[in-house]
Amino acid sequence: MKFSFTDEQIALRDAVADMVAKECPASAVRNAWEGGPGYDPSLWGRLGAMGVFGLLVPEPAGGLGMSAIEMVLVMEEVGRAALPGPIVEQAAAAMPLVAAVPELAERWLEPALAGEAVVTFGPMGDAAGRGVVGTPWGAEADLSLVDHGGQLLALTRDDLHSAEPVSQVDGSWRGALLTPGGGLVVPDGDAQGRAGWERGALAAAAELVGLGARMVEMTVAYVTERRQFGVPVGSYQAVKHHLANAHLAVEYARPAVYRAAWSMARRESTQGRDVSFAKVVAGKSAALAGRVALQCHGAIGYSFEHDLHLWMKRAWVLQASWGDAAVHRARVARSVIAGHTLDTSQGSDEA
Amino acid sequence: MLRMNVAVCVKQIPDPAAPGELDPGTNNLVRTGKLILDDSDAYGVEIALRLAEQAGGGEVTLVSMAPNGEVSGLRTALAMGASRAILVSDEKLAGSDALGTARVLAEAIKRASPDLVLAATESTDGYTGTTPVQVAELLGLPAVTFAKKVEVEGGNVKVERQTEAGYDEVICPLPALVTVTAGVVEPRYPSFKGIMAAKSKPVDQLDVAGLGLSPDQVGAAGAGQRVIEVADAEERGAGEIVEDDGEGFAKIVAYLEQLKIV
């Protein structure tokens, strides 16, 4: 097993880090809170031009044919910037699926690769059995891939009977309850849907690591600058220990995410267990980072004007998306008890 | 012109985001760690790529001098789309001043036989701003500095040259050297495909002897300049407080005029 990244993988990560640092500052995240589609179309184009949407698309289809390993490195940087929009949904979950289904590829692959079309993936399923499916950016996306009554449906905007907005604690997040009025039933949708959900869960875990890391960094910067009783507040042990705990949690989650990516890239039989474990620890670490960051910032951290909450609330939403901790813990438990079998069953979010 | 060969001088510098360090003996910047592409050179690379694209073909060659065979900054520019790079790296080059650097770059540029040489107005870690014109002089090329727009028409380069009052239009026969100011174009981000392609693009590594220069023309041995002393920058003052007696605006206008902002 090789435990280090290649120079090329590092270069891809750094290129994304550099681009999102310049093109997606905190003000851009805040803009998504102010209204509009909840993503920046010009940034979507830049992500497309860079190749982010083609990462997991095979080379003959116009993608880069890369693996989950490159994907998590990119997603960690996306999380660090709290980039708004259905990036996990499009780049990780949907794109390989769009490329694999000729009926979808013909119309959507090229614009989706270029970031000119927005594709989303409804991981929530028809949870309440009401015939509606909760889908992130379901009203804004050009194409929604959703689990509807056990079938994977591809819905264009024309296929929507209605899209009822769902609000979230993260104001940059857009969700909708979609009522399909048509759409294409994706062939082999069950397996495609499960694989997409798996990729989305892993990408969300990577994003959570980035969010957590950034919150720790933000807080370290703040407590180094903020002085009380004549010294920086970060010089007090009570503050230091809190931040050390948060840092440790994030550092512990990162290799779990890398391991899951390696398992997915190699199609290991432990893939399901590893992805679930990564999602659990990444979610927990980001939640801890957020809580510690909030406490160490003091009153300013509670204010809407401070940027911390943009990152913290994203972490809360992502922790509960793509299977919450209960779903993933149950899957880890089942896998451990059953031994190393390829468990790609996603369970249900109410588990 | 069917093909447009452009050489771009690029400097690989210590990351400005990391605290810099000076050698206490020579007062020179320590350049032992990983070096990155100087941000101000990305504009020259972008303009060169556009000129080659507009001409319908041609090569963009990067020319750089760096310690320890450092190529990470060059890879960034190759990933943006440059065709190849010439890197001069030699222990004998340590301590080079602007003229020594210009001698090295000029010799390296000759090997690319470019129609046009581009450089930034100055580097982010050195700021002498003298190297590009020295390169032009050594190559016997006309130099146009502070370009904010560069176009090639026929056998000429047409430049909008930034001045304090606005800009001059300068038309100059090729080959020529042009320095470009930062911020005039938006440098492209390297794409993943570009990053992967950059790995296999040629980087010709040369040393002082390979360039046909003698060791006493370059490095500390050939340097006519030395850093005698280093002092901390002055702390920012408290600023001036002006009581507004109804004529405060005049003071603001006078202040801005003094800064040549208005």
C-alpha cells in the first residue's frame, strides 16, 4: 500500500486551492446567503475549465479518468473555502453516472463538464414516501438525478411538476422537494444510484475535513491576535487545549478519508465500511472544530457579520447529509460483524 | 506572422506568504526551500500564450535562473500552456546581482531565438526593476517598458506604455523586449490536463559553462553590487488628523494629488 500522494496529485490539489482562495473568498460564500441560485455561475465555469467536473469521468468521454484519491484532495480544498453550490453532487456523485448513461451523456455531458450545466443528485430519497424527493439545488439544477420510489430518475426542469423550496440552517444551501412529472428512468439505476451515493458520502467527508481544518485555522489566527489581560487569549491553556483537541480530531479524520478514497479507487471489499467510517469521523471532527471555534471566538463568533458561522453551518448540514452518523455507524457495525464483504447498501437516512 | 515565438523571463521565488529570511553574511535572500512562480510573471506568461494563440501557432519558452535545479515554479507556467523551459542553475550563480542575472538570461534567451521577449517590470523578491532592460541591451534589442497592452501587427509590436498621466502608444520593430505591468490581463488557472501535460514538457537545464559565460562574469564573483546593510521598514505612523473647517476637502484633494492619484 502506498501511503503518499504523487507530485501530480499534490499539484492538482494546490491548483484548486489557489483558484478557490482567489475566486471564492468568504464574501462569495456570504453572497450565496443573500439570495440567488446559491452558486456562482462564473465560478462553476472556472471549475469546469480546470477539470473538476471531469475528474471522475473516463478519458474517452472527455474526462480525466482519475480516482477517488484525487477527488478527496480536491474536495478538501473545496470545503476549506466553503465553496457554495452542488459541488459534491455534481463533481463526485453525478458526473460518472451522466457519462455512463448514453441517453444522459448525449445531452448533458459536455455542458456539465464545462460547468455550463448544473447537475445535482438527490441523496435523500423519497424518505417520507410522499412521492416527492428532497434534492439539493433541485430547483436550480438543469438536471436532477433522484431516487424516486426505488427508481433512479433523471429530471430536467421540464420534468418537474413542482419544486417546493426547503430551507436549511446554512443559508447558502438550496434544497427543494421535487415532485416529478415525467423524467427518464435510468437503466441499471439501482447500482448507479448506490455508487453515486457512495461517492457523494466520501466527497462530503473530505469537504468536512476541509471545513474543520479551516475553522481551526481561523480560530488560531483569531486567538493569536485577540488580546485580553495584556496577552493574546491563545496563550491561555484553556484555549490552547480546546484548539489542540479540535486539531487532533481533524488530523485523525483526514487519513480515514484518504483510506476510504484508496479503498474506493481500488474497489476494495471494505469500501462501504471505510467510506462510512470516514463520514462518521469527518462529521464528528468538523462538528467539534465548529464548537471549539465558536467558544474560542467568544461573542464575536455568534455574530452574523463574522464569517465563522458560514463554515460552521455548512459543516452541520454536511454532517447530516449523505447519511448521518447513525446511518454510517450502523453500516460500519454491519460490516464488522459480517466481515469484509462489499457492503454498498446505503440503508436509509431514518435509521 | 504565421508563428510567434515568445520567450518569457520567469523568476521562481520563495513563497511570499511564508516569512522570508536573509543570509546574515551576505544579506541576500535565502532561497533554499521550495520556490514558486513569481505572481508578477504570470501576466507575461498569459500575454505570451495569447499572442501565440492569436498568431495561430508558435512556441512560448520560459527562461529562468534558479538555485538547485528548481522547477516547481516553471511547472506552474508550463501547466498554464507554455511549450518548454530553459533553466539555468549553477552554484557559481549564488550572489548574482542584476547585471549578472541579465547576462545569464540573455545567453539563455539566445537559445530560443524568439520574436519577442517578455518580462515583468520587476520581481516580487528583488525589486531592482533593472534586469529586463539590461537583458535587452545585452541582446541588442529595443526595450519597451511598463506595457499594459501588447499586440503584434506585421513585424511590429504595438504597446500601450503606462505613464503617470495615462499611456503612450509605442510601435517597435520585432524582435524586441517588452516588460508588462501586473494586473493588465487575467492569468489563466492551470487546468488538470495542463498540469499533467506539464510533467512531460522539456526543461533544458544549463550551467554557466554551458552558456559560454566565464565564472567571473556572474555570481558573487561578478557582482558589482552588494547589499551593505539591511534595516527594518519604518513602522506605520499614526496618520494626520485634519479638523474639517468646511475646507477639509481641499486637504484631501491636495493629499491625493501629492500621491498622483488625481
